[in-house]
Amino acid sequence: MALKRGPSESIPNFAMRFRTLVGEMKSEGVNADHSEQAWFFKQKLQLSEIQKQMLETTLGSDTDNYGICGREAVRLFKRVHMAGG
């Protein structure tokens, strides 16, 4: 399983896949804090620069909160696929 958003994969689908992977890692004893998860999630979203700026602006001071980051990424970009934009 590749740990980045694939070609034409929607952000909601990637977010669900990422959450599943985080859960699997926890069950194996690998624990990353919320700020590490948020950073890694944002890196693997494959967003354009303007999309990254939009997400960071929306997150405000919550940039290191994985739960909020995932929720806001899905809310902002629920219809965005790499092929289309």
C-alpha cells in the first residue's frame, strides 16, 4: 500500500485509508503523536501550493492537530481528485 494520495484518489478516500493505517500502526505498538500524524498526513495529500495555503489558513492554530487537520482537509477538498485538480 502506497502511503500517498494516488492518481485520481479523492481526499476523503485517502483520509480514510490514512486513518486505517494509523490504527494498524497503533495496534502494532507504533505510536506517533497528533502533530507527527498531522504533518505526515499533510505531506502525503499531494496538494498544490494554493491548496496547502488554504488548508493552513483554515487550520489556524490547529495545524498540529491530526483530527482537525483530517476533518478540514476532507471538508475543503471533498471533490478534489489529482487528475482534475
